[in-house]
Amino acid sequence: MADESNNPLFFRRILITIDEDDRPSTSRAFRFALTMARDYQAHLGIASVLENNDISIYESLMPDKLNQKRDHLKAIVQDYANRAKAFVVEDVRSIVGEGGDVDDVILQKIVPEFKPDLIVSGADVDFASHGRPGAIGLRLAKKSDVSVIVIR
């Protein structure tokens, strides 16, 4: 086997997770992912998950309300994608998932479809909506088969 210890390590498919509830942490992670995608000419996937706890029982019974939340999240992710394209990242893909726990949706649905070799996540330090600070990034790092970078 060839010794690769002196070869540079490049990531070709980067997935950034967007958490609209934690804008400061997400903003820093997004800036990092943008820089890496531009500098390495990598594919960039921008993903967010419509969380079950963001939908009340009342809203779940009203398709219009659910569609409104879904459309709002899609618009947010598309805005990030537009910003990435303006930053001269050429290959950008918007991804919106739905369902259970955010980390499970990302790892079980989004990662197999997008096939990243790096996941970038914010640290959830400014707004810990997920139970404890750093929860999503920590769980992604523990469970993922690909590299994960958590940005504070």
C-alpha cells in the first residue's frame, strides 16, 4: 500500500447543516463550508431538517400550515444556496429533510443520497434548542461514517 502520509487531504463533497434556530453558530459554519468548497472546488450540499418539534399537533392536522412551514424552510435553504453561488461556489445543492431527530434524518436520509466526505455543523452554543449545547454536531460526529467538523 502506498504511503499517503505526505499527501494533502482534500474534501470533494461537503455537506453543511443549517439550523435556523441557531443563526450565529450556523453562520460561522456556513462561512467555513463556503471557504472550503470554493478553495477545494468541492460540491456543496446545504441541508436543513423540518423538525417534528417545530410542528404542533394542530399544525400537523392542517396541510396548509405544514406546507407553509416546509416552504419557509425551503426558502431559507435556497437563500443559503444563492449566497454560496454568489461566493463563487459552482456546484451547490439545496436539501430539505423531514421527520424525526435531526441527526437521524441527516445520517439516514441526506448523507446516503448526497454522499459527502465531510459534514460541517454549527456547535449550537448560542441557542441550544436541541436539549443541550452542541447536541447535533456532537451526535453527528459520534454516529457518522464520514468526517465531521463542528464550528463554534
